[in-house]
Amino acid sequence: MNHNHVNKFKDLANVQTLLNQAIEVRKAAYAPYSDFKVGAALLAASGKIYTGCNVENASYGASICAEKNAALSAVKAGERHFKALAVVANTPLTYPCGICLQFLSEFADSDMLVLLLDEEGQPSTYLFGDLLPKAFKKSQMEPENHKN
């Protein structure tokens, strides 16, 4: 684990709690087509943790990823800023997909901690900005940034 990343988060009392919640919610994943089961736990700025699992659909485009599912729960509860994310799958080092990273960028700063489990089941840490260094942001849509 990269302790430099974890040490930045004094409010993150227990990284293992976030990972454990992701592991637990992964059990609820609905993945009859791929058997690729994912759980995510998202720490909001309020200190509350929101979880989500992936839900597949016969029409793959209608499926929802665990990370997005957790984020939707948090937003529905009024959260607008995320501090950390744990993602756990039934394969090691499963990174959030590009769509989930873009979706999360609306509510996360580049220094949000992202926790994954490696091949040995040990936490591997990343900063959100390292996974999505050039997110499309609201500021790019501001009229003053448009060229005529």
C-alpha cells in the first residue's frame, strides 16, 4: 500500500473498513452473463460510506457498474463531494472503467484516494487524478471558454 496516499487522509479512520464494505456489497452483485462481480464503497466528505454493486442486463449497455451505483446512492442522499473509493472484484486490481471515472469526476478532486486489492489481497492505492488525469469538467462548458 502506498502510505503516502493514505496519510493524506486524516479523516479516513480505517481504510480496511472501506475495503470490507466493498467486499461485502460485492456479494449482492448481479452478474449472470459475465460472472464479473464488483463491489464499491465510496466515502463522502460527510464521513458517510455509500456502497454499490454491479448489475448486469441482457442488453449490456443497460448494465450499471458498482462505482456508479455507489455514487448514485450518495448523490441521492445529498452528497456532492467524495473523499475515497474502494473497488473490489472477483479478479485482482480491477480499476474503475473510464465511464465511471468520468462520472465520479463531477464529485471528486484529483487527490481522492482510490483503493483496489492486488493479487495477494493487499490494498493498492492510487489518486483519482492519476487514473483520470484529463477529466472533462463543467468549466469546459462555461461560455467564456467557448471559441466563436
